[in-house]
Amino acid sequence: MSRNTDFNVEEYKNALKRLKSTDRLTKTRLKMLQFQYVSPKKTILDADLTNHMGWKGHGVNLHYGRLRAIIAAEIKDAESEIRSGRLPWTFLSSGEICEENYYWVMRPALAQALEELGLVEGSEVNTAGSELEPEFGELPPRRYPEGATRQVTVNAYERNRAARKACIAYHGTICSVCDSDLEEFYGSIAYGFIHVHHLKPLSEVGEGYNVDPETDLVPVCPNCHAMLHRTNPPLTIEQLRELIQEAHR
């Protein structure tokens, strides 16, 4: 068994105590741990943490990775595993990388250590506003029909990756809301990159729903995708276009 999966409560407690005594368990780092602790099933998306901390872009990966590193460095033999190339957050969480999101599930021993040190309090909060993608924790086979559900902390509606590819092949990679071309703006690093938005939220369809990538899916840039889901139910493409036009009159 990998050492990064079997750290015990005392190891985490000792590491946290040393960090606290040397002022390296900063308010920001503790706030990250506390947010994950009170989230349903102690599971968060990187986007959840980004929003909670008020950050922009992908800085959350740097901050979370650094927190992992300083905790792991306080635990015997952990540094060798950091150098071995393991995923940077696995010392704090188990999880899975999906196409566009990271799922972080706090390790039970870490959660217990935080409790025993009095660093956390409260119960689980609802993060159902975040649109969950599939595939984290213990995974069943990777292919699913659209609309199939598994109970995580809320129902996570599966995305069929073949449908996503077919949508892009048909519609292209220009944002359907703001007409932005990410490759034109960012250069070759953004070639082929675009989010795919379900015009009908999968939470409203049943198991076995057959998605039509030409009529049910549209490409949208990450910013517009986030704005579409700022409301429940999500805004329509036309509504968000109107909001953009109003904002720039």
C-alpha cells in the first residue's frame, strides 16, 4: 500500500501541530481545509474551492498542492513519494481527474486529526450549485448513457464523452454565446479547447436519455459556461447574450 494512502491520525496531527507552531498553517491554508471538511462527504471540486476562496483561474491547484507538500514533508518518508511523481493532492485527498475538473475527497485520517485538534467545527454544507462531472472516488466502468446517476452527495449526471466530441465536430469550438475563439486569443495552447453545454440540464432528464449532439449540446467558453449556470435553472444562450449586450450599452 502506498504511504500516501495510509497516513494515520497521529501523523496528521503531529504534522499540523508543527505547522501551526511555526506559523506555516496560515489562515488561508486552514480555510481551505475547513471548507473541504464541511463540504458534503468532505468532497469538493477545484472550482468550489476557487469560488470559496475568491481566487481566479487555476491558482487553487498551486495553493492546494503547496499545502499538500508542507504537510507531507512533516510526515516521515513522505518526501520520497512527492519526488516519485504522484498526484500533488493525494496526501490530503483521494480523488480522480476528469476532463475539466478535479474531485478531492478528504482523507478520513486527516479529517479526524482536524477534529481532534479543534481546527474544524460545524456540519456539512450544500454545494449542489456546482455542476458536478462524473468519475471520482471508486469508479465503475467509464462509459455511461446520458442521464445515468450515481449517489455522491448530490446526483451527478453522467456526461457521455462521445457526445461531447460529436458536438465539437458539428458546431466547432467557437463560443455560442460570445463568439470568442480561444485559440485565436490564447494561441496554439488553446487549440480544440472548449466547454460543452447541455441546453437541457441533465438533472431534468431521466436515465437512458439519448442526447443529440447537434441539437442538445452547444460549445461555450469557460466564462460563459460559468455564467449560464449562475442561475437555477441555467440561463438560456439567448438570455446570456442579452445580458452581455445590456452590460455593454
